Amino acid sequence: MKSIDKLRGPCELNSRAELEEVFRTMPAVISWRYSFSIPYQKGALVIGRSDVKGYGELWEPQIVIKPFANGGVEFQVGDLILYLADLQTHKITWIRHLRKVG
């Protein structure tokens, strides 16, 4: 898995070719797996890194099924929203909005 972060405002629109060019030069050090918690009845993405020993993130995924707007961002059907949970405090510390590039 490769990733780009942006801290302020929506990302610029990029073509698939532009993103492929950026990702071609980035090392793939991140891995992910899906895990389902039977007691909580929730799925989670577990993120690890090969370049950082003992690294782990737990993200709760949600798929947008009805369009909406929030904070000046338009969320479309099929978008993926990931919530990063702090395993110590059980609070959301980061929200990631993903959309398929086509």
C-alpha cells in the first residue's frame, strides 16, 4: 500500500496516470490486512510498516451509501471514510477520505 496525505482542504483532482507516476518513485513499506471483531461486530483495517518495528494502526472503515457534504467536502456514494482509533484512549484521532480514481 502507498499513501499520500494532505492536511488542509480537499486534494486536487489528479488523473490515474499522474498518481501512478508519483507512486512509482515511492517505496512500498506499508502493508494492510482486514480483521473482523466478533464481540464488537465491526471490521477494521490493520496497517503495519516494514520500516518501523512494532508499528500498527487500527482504522474503522465506512462506505458512503448516501451523498452528503461536510466541512466544504462533497462525499459521494462509494467513497471510503476511515477513522483512525487510538487504542489507548479509544477515541478517533484521524479521519481519512478516499475516492476511487478512474
